[in-house]
Amino acid sequence: MSGEASTALTAGRREADIAALADGAPVDLLVVGAGVTGAGAALDAAARGLSVALVDRGDLAHGTSRWSSKLVHGGLRYLARGQFGVAYESARERDVLIRTTAPHLVHTMPMVLPLLPEVGGAQAAAVRAGMGMGDLLRTAAGTDAGTLPRSRRLTAVQTARLLPGVRTAGLRGGILSFDGRLTDDARLVVALARTAAGLGARVVTRCAAERLGGDGAALCDRRTGRRFEVSARAVLNATGVYAGELVPEVRLRPSRGTHIVLREESVGRPRAAMTVPIPGSLNRFALVLPQGDGRVLVGLTDEPVDGPLPDVPEVPESDVEFLLGTVNEVLGTALDRSDVVGSFAGLRPLLDAGEQDSADLSRRHAVLRSADGVLTAVGGKLTTYRKMAADAVDAAVRAAGLRAGPCTTRALPLVGAAPRDVLDAVDAPRRLVARYGTEAPEVVALAEGDPELLRPVAAGITPAELLFAVGREGALDAEDLLDRRTRIGLVPADRRAALPWAEEALRRAAP
């Protein structure tokens, strides 16, 4: 399924797909919104043999899907709220991702809660019990202990070895657990879209839906200004927090989740993620997440957002101060504002259920049907995108009477995916295998005769990867390259260093 002719997304293929859609032939399912849910739905439908078009007014993973903590988690936080069904669903979908769908992109991450004086005995016992329940969820989901080991207690020496930056005064040990971590959330979306394209889906970015109806949509190619109508037997609105702009009946309560970006040396080059209790709360935690590229993410806030929604959310200084203050509670050397080299915020598309606090809103997803027949998928979270997509396609099949079989994506590897023993044998640098899986040698091959193309330009990313993104992954401009196919743009200084290489990759690909 990883053959170039079938899964490559290029500017030329985009133009051909637009021409085919504009010619008027109906598709079984039109999916609007190419985030993780929309791309997942397009793949699910294409895998069932349906004709599919996936469009987005921006790029793949342009919105919330690139602003996550990059965790593929087993739902421990939902257990604390009594949401056992959501927790089990998370654990089950984590197992699918880490073992079948994307083992090249999802890896085991150790996570440590340091037991400092601020964590009392009762809270430590509650956390340990919760992690024990998480172990039971892992077992129930079928994930073996070799993939995600059981949680356990650490000594103070072991804790400090994994978290060199932690405050040692009063440290009495730690609680170690394991979860899944994505190499890159945006790369998951790209893999979904490419796999869908390999099964016949038309994938068109920079194509805005100006009107939706149950039988199709009015679209506009934002690169040329051309407008055209697409007929569809079913239409799915998968635009996340922006769903209400296309279907006013949809009522959401957006919540802002902010992360700050640090250099790993500022927190002692941690060998594990760190779980940090938020002062004044028994079951809310911040996370310090090493990314493997010299950066560390610290997040995450949960603040309601009112008013018009921006295309790219801004990070308020109050969020930065909150996260710095929280993490400084557990560090031996306090951080200040100069240690923050970047920041980003994403908006969660939470269903409006009337609660006052957005942190208490359920992470369950829903598929809604408007009066004119448009389906909208809302709620949910990155880990459970596949189940959400399957439910949305099931609803489309029922509503439109489409002839399609059951969902098959539980057993469908994405482009680049393979069993771990196969990935271990791929002849390419491990960093590239963790991003491209079995396609890593093809990235290396782009540098044949020019070793400079394999020298990192920023955050470990090489020029060969930028060339691959243009030639295979649908990148159309420098922002696509720096902000979504790679995450160089999270740090402005890194962006400036890499911009000439991004422009060169685009120039080489130009006809």
C-alpha cells in the first residue's frame, strides 16, 4: 500500500482531483475537514469501497489535530471522573494504534509522578490505585506488558535518574507508568490521508466549503478562486470547533489547551515524561513531555473560549505564566520566561452539555444529523479518532442507504506501518524510521549523491524530509513544510533557520 503511484499526494494529483470533482460525478461521501477525524473517516469509507472526497479549507492537520500533547493515552484521567466507558475505549484504541495502525508513529513513553512533599500520602495512594486500574485497562484492551509495562513505585534515586531536573529536596520516590506517544500528531493525519488516497479517495487541500447540504456542497479552490458544486450521497462535517460555521444547529463549547516549548537542557534532559499535580486539584495534572528532538512540551491548560474562533489560536501570557509556575513547583532550578522558546494552543471541540467548567465536559464523541441531512462528527479526542470515524461512516451508510461493508480499519496499517520486528530491520536511521516507517529508505534515497541533504537544518529535520514532503505528502508551501509535515515552526528561531531549505525544496519540485 505504500507504492508511490497510489499514495503520493502531489500538487498535480490535487489539480486532477479538483477537475474530477468539478466535472459533476457524485461521490458516496464528501468529508469536509482534514483533521484526524475527517482523514480517519475518509480512510474508513474508502476501505469499505465507497467513493470519497476529503476537502479542507487549509492543509492536512491545519487545526486542532496538530496542537495536541501527542499522547496516545489509555484514558486514566477519565477513570478519575468515573467515565469508565470512555477510559476503556481509549485503552482499546491505543492498542490498535500502537500495535497495528501506526506502530512506526506510536511509541512507549515512560511517565513519572515525583513524590514531593506537595503530594501527600492520600493523593499518592489515589494515583497509584488509578494507575493500577490503568494496568487493568491495558490488559483488558489486549496490550501486552512488553509493549506497555505495568506501573510501579520508584525510589528517589531512580526518580532523579529519569528526571534529572526534578527537585530532590524532600523527594521520596516516584510512581512510574507507561503510555503511548506519537512522534508527531500531524504526521498521523498525513498518513491517514495518504492511505485513503491509496484506496481511491480524492484528497484536496486549500478547498473551502462555502455551503453544505445533505446532497453536496459548494466548494471554492482557494488557490485559484474557482467555485464549483459537488454532489454527494452523504456529507460529513468534520471541521471540529468550526463545525457550527457550516451547520449552525451544532452547539459546541470550545476549550483552549495551551503548551509551551522548552529546550530539553533547561529541564535536565529528562528520560521520561513528568506528571505534575496542579496546585489545588486532586486529579488534574500538567505534563512535561520530551519530544526526542531536543525539545520538551509543557502543558496543558483547559480554558473555555468565547467569541469568534481564530484560524490559529493565540497563546495568552496568563497560560504561559500558569504552566511555568506549575512546573517550577517540582524543578530544582526554576524556569523563567526566557526559557520558553515557543508555544501553541489548540481548541477542543467539546459538546455543549451545560456544565460550567470546560474541564468537566465529557470527551465522548457524537455524530449529529441536521434537518437538511448533513452529518457532523464532534467531541472526542485524538486517541479515539478511529472509533469516531467509524461511527460517522456507519451513520452515513445508514442515512444514505449506501452499499458498504463493516468497518475494517482495526486491522488496516497506515502507509509506512509494519510490525515492530520489520521496522527494527529497516535499513535507515532510527529517527527516520520513527517518522516514516518502511518509507524511511526512500527518504534517504533522495539524498543520493548529496550527503548535505541528510544533515539536520533544525529540530533534527533534514532537507531530504522536506523534499519527501513536497513530492509525496501534499505540501504546497513553506508553512505546510515547517508547521505540519515537520514541527520546525514551533520554535521561531528554528523556523528562520529552516525557511531557506523549505523554499529550496519547493523550488526543486516546481515544474
